[in-house]
Amino acid sequence: MGQKIHPTGFRVGITEPWLSRWYAPKRTFGHLLVEDEKIRVHIKREYGFAAIAKIEIERTREEVNVIVHSGRPGLLIGRKGSEVDKIREELETLTGRRIRLEVKEIAKPELAAQLVAENVAQQLEKRAAFRRAMKQAVDATMAAGAKGIKIRCAGRLGGAEMHRSEVVIRGSIPLTKLTAHIDYGQAMARCTYGILGVKVWVYLGDYKTPAQEEAAHGADA
């Protein structure tokens, strides 16, 4: 049997930060957790066209700080910030809390695994050949500076009778190395013949250890 684990979950608390950062008493923890999910689902459903890779949520006693990482921040900000105000009002209506919205730009969307997965899924929905879609995504990511990428598509590929999976790997993907910066994303392609799953792993290099950071600061000084 394969022993598999979510690459981000494997590293959370070691090299990766939590996407939700707050503390709450036991009686309200579950309610706030569901609230976080509602915020993420609403933003992805209504503003997915803005290439949203991840949404971070921080809470204080007074307000909720929502940080949206987008490949197309202009679509979320709007003219003179009008779109940001609209999103903030929607989230305040949804949660009943005061919301502070922050939009951060993703400089290279080709290196964001979630955006790569969604791009491949969109091509599959448009009936593109799955091998060509995977190869184009791999080429673009490696050209952007990744050290390795792995894409796995599964389902009735090409409308075949039976479910199968296809994997494309380029470069190095050290999944068991905790210091490796592995970005992971997944998406679904809803086709006429069924749902196809797309998973993407992108190796961005190693995290620096505290000793390496100190050495780097010393060299800069």
C-alpha cells in the first residue's frame, strides 16, 4: 500500500505556516473554523477568476484579517479599491464581523501549484488533450525557475471507458525532505463524461536553516 500525506500538512509547524492563525476557547472553536471555510468558499466561488492561490485568515478580538494571494490582484482591487470594499461588505454580511481585506500579488503564477492545477483543469474542461495540457504546464513552470514539478491527472482521461491516471515529472521532487519547499495544489475538471482530478507538486528549492540565515546575514554585513 502507498503511504501518502498532504505535502503542506507534513510541513506545517516545521517550515510551513498555518493558513488560519488564531486562538479560541473550546466552545467557539468549531464555529470559527466553519466561518473560515465559508469565507474561503465564498471568495473562491465568486472571485476565482482572479487566480487565487491561497487565502490566509488571522483573527483578533475586534476583527478578522483576510489575506488573499492572487495572480491578478487588479481584478480584486478594482478602480480606486472599489472591488475590495465590495468584497469586504459581502464578507461582513456573511460573518457578522468586522473584516480587513488585504490583497497580495503572486509575482510568478507559474510557480503557484494551485494556479497550475486550476489552469490544467480549465484546459481539460475545454476538451484539450490531457497530455498536451500537462506538458505545457510543466514547461511553463520549469521555465519560471522551479527545481521540479509533478502533475498527476486521474479519471476517465480522454473520455475513456475506465478510470486511469497519468503522471508527468520533470526535475526533482523530494517529498520526504522536510526542508524542501514543496508547493501543492489540486483542482477538479468537471467534464461531460465525469470529473477529472488534477494534483500538482512544485519544488521551489530548500528552506534556509537558522545557521544558513545567520551566515547569509553575516555575508551581507
